[in-house]
Amino acid sequence: MRIPDAAPGAKILAFGHYQPAGIVTNDDLAKTIDTTDEWIQSRVGIKERRVAGPTESLEDMATQAGGKALAASGLSADDVDLVIVATCTLESQIPNASAVVAHRLGIQSPGAFDVNAACAGFCYALGAASAAVRGGAARNVLVIGAEKLSQWLDWSDRSTAVIFADGAGAAVVGPSDVPRIGPVVWGSSGDKSDAIIVDDRHTFLRQEGQTVFRWATTALHPVAKEACERAGVDPSELSAFVPHQANLRIIEAIARKIGADDAVIARDIVTAGNTSAASVPLALSRMIERGEVRSGGLALLLGFGAGLTYAGQVIEIP
């Protein structure tokens, strides 16, 4: 059997991102719930977050981010034959976001599926996209992480309202003569699946913050190290470390433990909040836009969240 058009490797051609215009500061939240700017910054590191308007949908944000990534890649809609959207906050499960977004971008008859691995979703989707390109199942893949968490929050609940936000990030994955996306290291801890949960559409997101914090600060740095090992990269060689933007203390704890001393650490959570599956591509796209990382450098991506799920891989920055 011959696999048609298989590529020896895959690479990211470009990133793109989108944030809604609405800004909610810590002082804004303090007007309606028992909190302060100091309390929020000391516990999660957030100063402000973006919130979509009532008529701005998840698909709207995903389309904006995906369109920017596609434009930056130099490809046309005709060049894309697979679209993957990572999300856990669709208002309706049918139709899937990927088919809707592909149609809006003028991508004709692509494979289209959504991934729900919560905050690890983008890294899961990127792993699937890389495998599809290397296996000959797709030429170029548009991968999007998008969330509208604001519609799943009880805005009177201090434990969640101060953390979560809205936004989207995207990447275009294409073939490469050598691998420029490392092997994905993924897994789950289903015994803790009730630590972050939405019971049904008539309820809001609930989180056991201490359980998640302990798990993230103890269980994930070996995953990050394994992703480096499987890519043949020492953490000292990393130009950037882009973990899920869950909590600034978690980010800094993992960064210390993996020994990426020379890497630029993504701290997008400070002004973007926790955007779940959108947070990794959103953070790296903004770092690239600001000139904080160089093209050709190596970045370690690490997603983790509800499920509990985790995934990570090393990529070459486009």
C-alpha cells in the first residue's frame, strides 16, 4: 500500500489571533462581587480580561483568528483541506464549529471536526493536524482554538468569574522536508474529572481550584520534559515556553521545574485571562506580533485542563 502525498514532516506556517473588544478589569468585577484587584492579581495574576459581546459568537471569533492565520501563511482557502476547531464552549453542539468556520472562510469541502479536550484542546488538535499532514490525509490544515467562556460563567461566583475570558487563536499547518512539529505527548487524569465541570446547559462552570493547582504544579512538568526529550531538544535550547494560561503561579512553577532558563515565558494571562483552548495559540501569536520571539526558534507548547487532560509538543516558530 502506498500512502499518497505523505510528507516526512509538518510545520506551522503562521499564527493568527482575535480578542473581542470588551475589556473587564479587576476593578470592574469588584463592583459586583466580593473581590479586589490585589486579591485577583495575587492569586491568579490577572489584571484584565476580554469578554465578547452578546451577539459575538464563538464561531465569529474563530473565523477572525483563522482568517488572520490563513492570510499570514500565504496560502489561499483552496489550499486548505482540513479544519479543526478546539473548543469546549459551543452554545450548541450541532453543527460543529469547524464546518461553519470553514464555510465562512471560503474553504471548499474540507474535512472538518471539533476537538473537546478543554484547555489542552489546541495542543491535541495540533497533534492531529501534524499526523494528518505527515500521513498524507491532508495537505494543509487550519487549526483553531476558540472559546466563549463568558456565557458559561456565573458572574457572581468569585472562584470562576475572575479567571475566565473569551478569544481565539489559530495556526496553519503544512508539509515540511523535516519535522518542525515534535511528537505530541498527551494523556489524561480521569480520576479528577470532576475538578472542572459543567453539569448541563442549565448550570455554570464549576472548578475546584486547589485540586487543579496541586495537579498542575506537580504532574505536568514531567510531561513538558518528555515533550522536549521526544523532540530531541534540551530545555536550555528553547526560545519560548508557552503553557496554557491558567494561573500565573502555575505557569511560573512549571517553568522553574523544566529548566528553560533562557526561554521567554508566555504570561498572556495578565491581560487576556484564561481562554481555555484558545490560550496557547493566542499567547504565542501575540508574542510573535510583539517581536518577543524569533522565527526559527523552538517553542514548547503545553496545554492542560478539564478532563483532566494534558498535551504538549515542541514546535519551530514560523
